[in-house]
Amino acid sequence: MSTQRQARLADVAALAGVSPATASRVLNGSPHRVTKTLHERVLAAARELRYAPNAQAQALARKTSGTIALLLHDVADPYFAAIAGGVLAAADARGVRVLIADTGSDPRAKAGHLAALRTHRPRGAILVGSRTTDEAAEAELAAELDELRAGGSNVVAVGQPGLPGAVVRPDNHAGARRLAEYLAAAGHRSYGVVAGPPSLLTVGERLAGFTEGLAAAGITLDPGAVRHADFSRDGGYEAGRAFDVPATAVFVTGDVMATGFCTALRERGISVPGDVSVAGFDDVPVVADLSPALTTVRLPLGEMGSRALTLALDGPADTVEETVAELVVRSSVRRLDSGK
């Protein structure tokens, strides 16, 4: 059985009556321009031969490709999925492709992915997730980002400042403070906290903001009331199974953790909010449909992804954009009598 050979650049050049270099300049997006007549002849020949340009050749000619690299801690996590949705919607509107990599919880995995992606010359790279306290891993990641930028790629982090490139910074500290102030105003005086791993800067920011908000109301958070767990539904569930802090309100530093935490409490016969109020952070879509619906702090996750895509395409290269966190009051928190 015979198969038709795919047209090559040399075939297009021959049909158009130009050199392969000229055909490449037209089809691969080189900054070196050709005359309008030659440009149209090459495009007509490419259409006739149904020529498909080589993506790697285009990247070499342009010094970057039309691809955005998107690195996420966990693509199945609703927090990261919502941000990715914003990136993908904005990319579709701009006519660019997005290559997604799931880096997991290993802080060195992002550097490894970026090293591999450099050969594809992405137009931009977006990193979504908290920075960590692992200084060696952060330095390795910064070095890879510097290499990408030197090759012409824009870099954007959705997280904390400190890495090369632009930043879309979640309003973790102020949002958690706002939540603490609300809980204190609702009459709560004893607290527990279920927090993600202490190595994540996001966890530190939310804990610091929550502690500060309580302090403003004259309440001191007992360090022993803070329990760390994996930043996942299962991490929250295990924390709920073991939770024994005498508290009227519990702050869980991520909504996905809070879903598991509330499930474990329900299985133990502990009523939310009858026995204990529970609040989260992020406002991922599922928590509005829990029973009871979760009081939380809303981050504009889709907008964060959309803005990151715009910065990856257009810059400015070193800007820091702050987001605004909004308190969302639902039925998982009850008000206490002033004397209780």
C-alpha cells in the first residue's frame, strides 16, 4: 500500500521558485522579511501542497514558539484547575496553545520540567503554586527561570514574589486576617487551625494573617492548636479524624482540605456548625454545595489565571500584581451569644 509523502519545506520553495531560506522566513515566522510578492507566492505554494510547518523550526526562527508552558502542583485539585481554566480561556482568545505539566509536591520537579521545556522555546512559562522554604530547590528553580528568560521567554508566577519574572500574588495574608476578624466578631474565642505543610509559604501567609486578625480582637492563638497536614482532601480528612482541639471555630487553610475535614467530623458525629464552626480559604466551586455550605475567603482564581496568561504574552516582565480576597459568609459558621 502506498502512502503520499508529506510535503517538505524544499518542495514549497521549489514550487514557489524561491530559495528554502526564503520559504522558511515566510512559513516559520522569521523576523527577516521578504517582499510581498515572494511572501504571497510561498503561501500559495504551501496551500497547494498542504504543507504543515515544523513547530521546532518556527521556534528557532522566532526565537520562541507559540506555546505557553503551564506548571501546576496538582491539575486535579480544584484550586489549580480553576486557575488553569482562566489560563486556557485567555489563551484560546489569544490563539496560543498551552502545554500543562503536573509537578506534584516535589519542589525540585518544577526545575526539571522547565529544563526539559527550554528545548521547545516556549513563548512564556506560568508557574502556579506556593513557593517553599527549601532554599536549594528555590535557587535551582530561579536558575532555570533565568535561562528561560535569557532565551526570550516571559515568566510568570502565581504565588509569592522572589523568583525571576512577573508575579500574580494571591491576597493570602489580608484575606485570612479578614476571616479571623469576622469569626471574632461572631463571638468565637477558642480556635483550632488545620494548616497545610509548614514548608509552603502560602500556609505561612495565611497563618500569619489569621493570627494577626485574632490579635486585633484581643485573642491569642495557641500554637498548640495548629495542626499541619497534607494540602489535600485526604490530608484534611485525616486531620479531622484526629482533631481534638477544644475550639468553637476551626480555620482550615485550604477549601480542598476543609471538605475532607468536615467529612471526618460528620463521621465522628460532630456537627458543623452546631458543635464547631468551620471556615476555609480559596472558594473553590464545590464548597458552595457542601452541607452546610462553607464560609471561606474567595480568591479570583479564574481571573488570576487569565492575568497570568496576559503577562506571559505581553509583560511587563517584572511586575507584581496583587489580588483582592473577599470574605464569603455561608452556613458553616454560627454566631455565638456574647457571653458564650
